[in-house]
Amino acid sequence: MNQLRISRRAALLGLTAAWQFGGASLALADAPTNRRFIVIILRGALDGLAAVVPYGDPNLAVWRADLVPPEPGTDGGLLDLGGRFGLHPALAGMHDLFKAGELLPVHAVAGHYRSRSHFEAQDYLESGADQRMDSGWLNRAVAALPPAARGTSPGGPALAVGVSVPLLLRGRGAVGAWAPTGFAQPSPDLYARIAELNHPDPVTGPAIAEALRERGFATQTLGADDPKAPQRNAFPTLAGSAGRMLAAADGPRVAALEVGGWDTHAGQRNRLVGPLTQLDAGLVALKTGLGDAWRQTAVLVVTEFGRTVRVNGTGGTDHGTGTVAFIAGGGVAGGRVGGTWPGLAEAHLFENRDLAPTTDVRALAKGLLAGQFGLSEAALETVFPGSGGVAGTTGLLRV
């Protein structure tokens, strides 16, 4: 890896660091506190019903029997979350966090917008407002930290490692950027879209599929159950690095990570295994990297929207509404499934197709920012403009 070189101007002006690797990226920001806060964005729309499966709902099998893993206690079955809900079998590390009381899945979550466009929904998710903005809510949260939140950490200049910064952490501060040669790679999701687009063509379809298989993309990109295909470790690598940087006494205190590959329009049962495995390994690596600082850390995992309850004709799911969010950390009041479950009866579906949302993602973010950093209601109104009617969720943290 090339030696990191950051100009004095970038160090003084840069608020955020950005680091891209494969289909994942990491951004870091300094903050005057010893508590840590991390947001992980799953770009492409995670199917919450596949990640946290409501196996106790009698209507689940009506809509998606072909996508549901075996029940808990069976070979390759769901990882039980105390009855009624189970984690996907690929999330064994997160299940360990759940059993330790350090993971809180919250179901039927959605943003305050109703859009089925990835780009529009991601913009609203990251801006945290009812209109498009050129700054993100996490950037504004750092700026709003009160003096009482200041810890003993001397802090340090913000880093700039990479080629881009997510909207979530953009703000008034200028951002410098650096990336090692060849470090940024096309997202596996891009290859998946190319393969899916060309699949019907009798010439380009097989040629592209075979080329991708030779490059080791079978499991994640083509949806093939190929145990010999190498597992790409971009997200766990970045998450572990983020943990170590956040754990340093003079390191950053806020991070935003993102990982793609969640747009499962076809072959979802196999295609989703790769991204879920990455997320699982990434959270474990994050905890390991943080070490003792894990006790002072809160992690919020969100996606732009959920996916349809019904399975489409290609074994996938389309753009939906309600989904699942995850909250993790050493001080999280976990070991339970949060949120209000609306049920999967046809009469309860949103627009007769989606899991109905019952929790605003801004309520979760507000609750964590208030509990972790002591932000007041007035400060949270500046972080999330126009959200006065959305109260922060309480009881998310033990400490």
C-alpha cells in the first residue's frame, strides 16, 4: 500500500475522511467526544424480511415460501431471536452479538419519504430532510455537539483517504481526498446489473456470465451457489480499519460506512448470501478493531427502503418500503427485536405490496444521538430539519 500523504491544507480544512475499497467505502470525522457513533448504509435496498425473518407470522409462507430458510433448530435454519423472528443463517456473528445483548434489530422501519428510486431515496436518507440538501445529517450532528459532550481526547485533524465522501457526512467543511493506486474497484453490484441486463441475450449473456465466473464473481454477482468462489472482503477490511482508527485516543469519533450489493431483483436466495456474509463479518471486525472502545460505541445500520413482500417471476423482490434497521454496540439495549410489527396479512400491506412502515428511521437516529451525545431536541431539529413531529426513540441504549 502506498504511504498516506495528506496536505496541511487538507488536514486543516477537511472534516471527513473517505476510503473506498471494492464495493464498500468508509468516511471518518473528528468530534469532541470520547463516545463513538457509526452509521452503515446498505446501498441497494436490503430485504428486511430476508435478514430478520418473521417466521412466526402465518402469512409469511403465503407470499414467499421459496425464500424462507428452514426454521430455527434445523440444519441451515434461521438463528432464533427469542421466538417469532430469526436471523438469516449467514448472520452468525450478529447472532452472537444479539445473544450478548449488543444487537437490536428494529423491524418495519422506513425513511420519511415514499420513493422507489434508489438515488432519490438515498439522497433523502442521507440529508435527513424533506428536501434535497447539500449537507448530511451526520455532518450537522457533529457540528451540533454540545460542550458537555467533550471528552478528554485531544482529537486531531480530519483525514482524507479516498476519492469520495457520502452525502451523509458532507457539510460546510472542505474535504481533501487521497486514494492508493488501484484501491477503488467497481462494485460487484455493477457487475450484477450488467449480467442481469445481458442475461436474455443468447450471445452476450453466456459470455459475460462465464467471464465473471472466471474472475470469481459467481456467488455474489451471478447468484450461483459456488463454494469455490472467493469471498470478497472489502467491507470487513474497511470496518476493521475503521474500528482501529476510532479506538485511538486521538482518532476520529464518527464514521460512515457503506456497502452495496443489496438490489436483489433476481435469484435473491443465493445472491443475498454474499452481502449478508460481508455485513456480518464487517460488524464483527468493527467490534474487534474497537476493542474496549466498543463499550462507548453505537452503530446504526440502515438502507434506503425495503423490498416487496411478494416474490417476482425471477426469484427476486422489487423495490418496497418497510425494512429492518440494526443497532449495535457495547452499550446498546439489545437482545430483543424492536419496532411495532404490522403483520403480513394482505389487508395490512402498504399499497398492497410492501411491509408497512411503523418506525421512522429519523426516530432511531434521534434517539441514538440524544443518548450517545446528549443532543437536545432543539439541536436535533437542526440535524433533521422539519422533523419536529418525530420524537426520538428512547431506551435504545443501556448507558
